[in-house]
Amino acid sequence: MLKKRIKNLFILILFMIIFDGFIYYKTGSLSPSTIKNNIFVIGVYLITCLIIYIVSREKG
């Protein structure tokens, strides 16, 4: 289960890098708000995984 979440996290980061690279290629710059949004999304993903882990551990 943990391996699947880590794999999904790396896929999420990979897509963010590709998307940010595309934005940088088209505009020539990358706004700080885009980077903050990426960090926010990764943080929400990690917190969600932690909550799911805690809830599943209490049931099991």
C-alpha cells in the first residue's frame, strides 16, 4: 500500500514537472504562484495519505 502511494506521488511530481516545463517553454518564465500551488498540492496529497493511513490503521 505504501509503495503504491509513493509511486503515485512520483507520478504526480513528474506531471507537475512536465506541466511546469511546458509553461516555462511557452512563456519564458515560471511564476512563483505556480510553484506555491505545486507545493500546496503535494502537501495536500501527503496529508491525505497520512489521514487514510491513520484511519485504516485504527480499523485494522
